[in-house]
Amino acid sequence: MRVRTGKARHRAKKRLFKEARGNVGGRSKLLRTVKETVVRSRAYAYRDRKNRKRTFRALWITRLSAACRLHGIRYSEFIHGLGVANIKLNRKSLSELAIHNPEIFEEIVEKVKTAG
């Protein structure tokens, strides 16, 4: 009598196919292609978790730069002034302030201008 892989192999394949759901054609139907797809998708997921942080920081800086220019100060001067004025707010919260509470952001800019 030969030994069959059976249950364990079936479970492993099922897990792979579940992870590959939503891909087009053989990428969700054929075992060998599914394996390649899943490995690649995990690599992309790992890479892009890092890239997301980078992208958001760039977005916040762009928003802050635009908001600072409206108040007659350059972004670099603004960031330097924050340190001098001892204001410990990160770029994310500052950009949110600039969008949703422009009057508070304007107060911060005034403090930065007087400090720097």
C-alpha cells in the first residue's frame, strides 16, 4: 500500500489557493502559478508597507509646503522655526491642522515667525 500525502497537502494547497483568490486566470487556478504568485505578492506587500510610510510623509510635506507659502514662509524655514519655538508636532498632525483648522495653523506659523 502506498502512502498518500492526503489531508496535510490538501490543507496546504487550500491555504495557497485562498491567498491567491482574486487573481486572473491561472494565477488563481493552477498550483505552480499560484505558488509563484503568492510568493511575489508577499514580496510586494512587504516592500509596499515600507513605501506607504514614505509616500505619506511626502504628501504631508507637500501639503505643509503649500500651506506655509500661503502664510508667506518657506517650508524649510517653518520646520526650522518649529524646533526653535520648541513646538513638538509631527508633519502628519501639522498637515491635518492646515487642512481642517487653518486658524490654529496660522497661530503656529506666527509663533514660528517670531521665534525664528
